[in-house]
Amino acid sequence: MMKSIQGKLGSVLTTALAWLGTAAFTLAHAVNDLPGGPAVNQLNLHPPVTRIAEEQAWLHWFMLIVCTVIFVAVFAVMFYSIWKHRKSVGHKAATFHESVTVEIIWTIIPFVIVILMALPATKVIVAMKDTTNADLTIKATGMQWKWGYDYIKGEGEGIGFLSALDRKQRAMSDAGGPKAGEVVDDYLLKVDNPLVVPVDKKVRIITTANDVIHSFMVPSFGIKQDAIPGFVRDTWFRAEKIGDYYGQCVELCGKEHAYMPIHVKVVSAQDYSTWVDGEMKKMAAKADDPSRVWTLDEIVARGEKVYTANCQACHQANGKGAGPIKPLDGAAVVLDADKTKQIAVLLNGQNNGAMPAWKQLSDTDIAAVISYTKNHWSNKTGQIVQPAEVQSARK
């Protein structure tokens, strides 16, 4: 008797400790709902901010209710029949071969149900594919592991930039995640350069990829479109509410798939025009003459900024690399007097995409980052790469 009581007490104590441990873990890593992104313990779809997303949510519940009603009705009839006509109360099985009436009924009713479900679904699918008459066209290029955005039609035409996971969040992830008690609602969703679009404007998104298959998805907009190398696909949205909305690449695209978020900032028409003016000025300031001859000090200083923004996440600030990422400090290709070898790596990548291509960088930026790696850490080669050499290698 005493052993039984002790066993029960031990079981209760174990359960209580497990519950307390779970509660303590939850409190230590507390987060809040992220407006425009996932909510804590979210079970339903994201709150829609486009008409398409609203119709998708309606379809979701409509289909769920129809399927639930059919399930309940079918199993209710089946269990009622089994119980009411069981052998123990004297019922005997009927003997017959077929019933034309029953066969007609169980053919017509499912057919009607399928049609009733297909009509609203087809209407939404057709609307999802109608990318005509867009106010703004943006190309989203997936690459390991970031997005490239190019505004190719409409206000802001000519603007282009890369959008990658915020470096501080990457460092936080490398350190094991947020510290106990630290609240980071947008953990692994914050980017350095969000995609900016105006409210109440039809935005066409053209998707493609540089390396492997990616997928562009923003749940609040009701859009998901694969980005496939060598192919061009498209989708669209019209955001009806100003705010920040988040998504992710939802195609398993490599070891850093989790570090490829999407942040869309929806702003007023006036704020969008202001943003466009600012971006145009930045682009004009960054425009470089590839024929310019740089001094070593100038180009190394430029290269340090390029390295910090694009290379440091993988190769680390000390150039030592990590795991499968090869070090740059003391690397043979960096120390090689033949500069074209390192230029080729930057332009074309290597190791089946483990080192991605960086063709999207300007000739000056590529020349600068190569010059930086050749003259930093223990690499004191004194070599300098000029933008014209990179421009020549692209041809």
C-alpha cells in the first residue's frame, strides 16, 4: 500500500516538475505576437490584408465545414445502421444484388458537392493568376541565402538591392538564440533591406533564382510562388493596410534555408515616393566608373564594408571560416598571384553552390572585397584588383 502511494506521489511530482520546467522555459523565452507575422500559438491563417488572402481564408473554412458535415453525416448513418440493425436484437441481413436508385443517388450527390466546392475555388485561383494591369512590377531573385529585388516597372523603376537576414540576428542564432529573458519578437525575420511597396497598388512579383529552387511566400498577402533557376514565374498582391508583413523562403534550399526571411513594408503613396527619391540618390552616389584606378588604401577601405555586409556571416570577421566554410586567412586562392582565380570564384561560385556566385555585386565592390581579403589578416600580398579587371572577366 505504501509503495503504491509513493509511486503515485512520484508520478504527480514528476508531472509537476515537467510542467514547471516547461513554464519556466516559456517565460525565459517569452515572445509577443508579431504584427504582420506569426502570432504566439497561432493555429489559424495569418490575418489577411489583401482581398485574395480574405477569399483564401473563406475557402479554408468553407471546405473544412463541408468536409466536417460530410464526415459526421456519413459516420452517423453508418453507426446508426450498425447499432439499430445488429444481429443481437434479431435483425437479419437483407439479400439483394443492386439498387439502381441508390447508385444514382450516391453518384449525383457527391458530384453536386464537388461542383459546389470547385466553383468558388476556381474563381479564387483564376484571380490569383491575373497579374495584368499592375501598378508596380518587381523581380524577386532567390539566391543562397538572400533575396534580390529589382524594381523593373512603375514608380521606382531602376532600383535594385539585396535583402538578407540582419547580421545581429545571425550572430544571435550562432550564439544559440536569444538569451534567457530577452524578447525578440522578429527573431530570424528581421532583414537589412525590406521590400517597400505602396498601399492599395497592384504589385506584380516576378520570381526566379540564381542557384537552386526557392519559394517566395508572404502569408498575409495570400501569395506563394516558387523561384526556379532558368524560369520566370509571377504572382501579385494589393495590400490594403499599411504595416510590416513577413514571410520566408518555403522551399528547402540548403543548409541556411532558415536564414532567408522576407520583410515587406507597406507604406502610404507619399512615403513611398519619398523612399524612391532617397533610393535614387543612394544609387547615384554608389555609381562607380569601372575605369577608375583606385589606390590600395582606398579600395581596401571599400572592400572592408563589402565584406562586412556580404561575406562576414559565413567566413567570420577573422576570416577563419567555420565548419564547411573555408577560411580566407591564408587561403591558397587568396594568396595566389593569379588574381583571375579569385575573381572567377566571386563571379561563378564554387563547390556546387556552397560558395555562391556574387555577380549581383558591382565590379568595384567585387574588386574591393578581393583586394581587402588579399591584404587583411595574415594575408599581406600587396596585390590590388581594379574594377576594370572584374569587368573584363565578366565578358
